[in-house]
Amino acid sequence: MAEMTRRERLMAATSRQRADKLPFFHYWRHSQVGWAERECRNRGMGMNWDRPPYVARLHDVKVIEERALVGGETVFRRTYQTPVGSVYEDEKREPGVGLWHANRSWTDITPWQTTRLIKGPEDYPVVKFIVEHTEYVADYFPIEQAMDWLGDEGVVMDSLPHSPMQMLMIDWIGGNGGKFYFHHADYPDLVDDLYQALVKSRLPLHEIAARSPAPITLCGDNLDGFLVTPKLFEKYFIPVYEQQAQALHRHGKLMAVHMDGRLAVLKDLIARTPVDIIEAFHPMPTGNMPLSEALAAWKDKALWLGFPGGIYELGPRVTKEYAIGLLKEMGSAERLAVTMSTENLVSNENLLALTSVLEKAALPLTPDKIEHIERTVL
């Protein structure tokens, strides 16, 4: 078999075909640019890029952003004024936001909301108005540009926002102090009504992503079974995944969902979904499922493993040892890929250490091959 390009390797593994080597890649949003990154790419590391295939236009909604002093700290207050009222959110930003990439600070931290849009029941009608007056318009230039720049070095994906219920849980209501769960219990009709409005509003977005030139659409949830119960997942998540998949699969697109948390309690329900790629699956100790269990549970899905950031904290040797342990759990290692990080920056030393293991993982993996890798890197 001729050596595959990084893009071919990842797409083959993701499409459940035979790749020549175990694909491994970094996300541009977390990657440093320099000598170590260049060396790792020369040794087989791919580079993936996710970009939105759309722009969102608000109608009859005025947005004002200004600095505000709250509790002695400077925040950026974004106010949405509508004919039915106003809502605002406060956002804290570390130095570097807007100067670095992917809206991240110098230390790779995204802005975080200190005050959410929805604070009480009176805010739901306003946010619903915003949802119903949001228009999604296709804009494929960011995708086309990234594909032209990247070439065969990796894969460019459509990036979609959190699914409707996670928009409420994470972005608009928030989970601090159990706030979302109190709202869901105290105002179930308001929560469900806003959820349904958002589901309806997002339908055109699925079709926009389906028609973009990118081969994969990354649906941006942050799934964790300690936050999303099986009951919530079955009622609010599976139907949306089915809607997304119907549009994407009709146009030959693969569907990935960011599932980077503790998934054991959702294992059987995830198996029922039409999701093609479990993106950012974190094996133990970050997650609560061994890799072997995940492979057995999701036989028709590709897994892109997020290398646990906590392992990097223990240094390059432990990084190598953990990576070899992962290889031993992979079986033949088909329908698998390894992401250098899905959440944080990786030091030069750890990037090189992980590459030294993964670059040698020719497929199909066998115990003899893994033993040889272990002897040569440790």
C-alpha cells in the first residue's frame, strides 16, 4: 500500500476503511506554530481546522457591547435590545483574546460568561424573540480558504454551535449552582418552548452545513453524563442529532459530535444515535470508560480520542507510557484517530513525545508491533 497523506489517512479511518497508519492530528485552534510543530507534522501529525459555514444575521435586534465594572472586575457587557425587552450577558476575557487564534487568550483560554442571558422567567420571551429573528446565511468562503491552505495536511470541518438544549445548559442559562436544573424544574414550559423555537430556527443551518465543501460537520456539544442525564439526552439530544444526520447524510457528509466527558451512563443511548464520529472521546482517567469498552459499545462509529491533558502534566516519559498503554487497548486500531489535544495547548516536549509513539503505529496494530514501539521509545 502506498503511503497515505494525512488527510487520506484520517478520512479512511473515519469512514471505516483500512488506513496505512494510525491517524493522529492537532487542532489549529490549540497548536503552536514553530519548530516542534513543524517537526511533528513532518513525522506524520496532521492538522485539522474547524470553521463555520454560515453567518448569523439578527433582525429587529440591536446589539450593544461596552466595558462594565462588576465586582471590581472589568467585563464586556453585551446587551440585546428587542421590541419585547432587553437581556444582557457579561463576558470576562483574558489578555490575548482577539489577538491570538480561535478567540483564545495567550494561554488558550476562551472568554467565559460571568452573567448569562437568562436570569429569570422574564428573560425567556426576549431570548425567544432573538431566536425567531435570527437568520442563518451560507458563507462557504472560510471553508474554501482553509481547504486551499491546508491541502492534504489534514481535514477542514464545518463548525456548528451547541445543539439547542446545550445552548440553554451552557450558554444562556448556565449550570453554576444547578441553575439550569432549577429552571428546568421550576419553568418547564418556558424551557421547552425556547428549546422548540431554537430547534425550528436551526433547521436551515443543517442544510447549509450539508451543502458546504467540507467532508465532515462538527456539531459542537460538550457532552458529559454527569450534566446530561439519560432522560435529558433521550428527549432533547437524540431527536436533534437525527435531524442533523438526515440532512448531512443526504449529501454524503459525516457527522461528528464533541463528546469529551464522562459517557458511561449514556453509552447505550449514544449507540442508538446516527452520529458517525465520537469526537474528543477521552479515555480514563479523564473520562469514565476504558477505550476497549467504548469500541465494543459503538461498533458502527469512528472514535477520535482526545489525549488527556492531565497526562501531559506528568511529563514526556509518562506521556509515552500512557500512549503505549492506549495502543494496547486499541485492538487493530481501525476506526480510530488520536487528537493531540481537544482543549488545551501542548508543550513542545510533550508534542514530540506523543509523536514519537504514534508515528510508528502501522496498521493493523499487533502485539508484536506495539512491543517494538515500546522498546524503541522508552
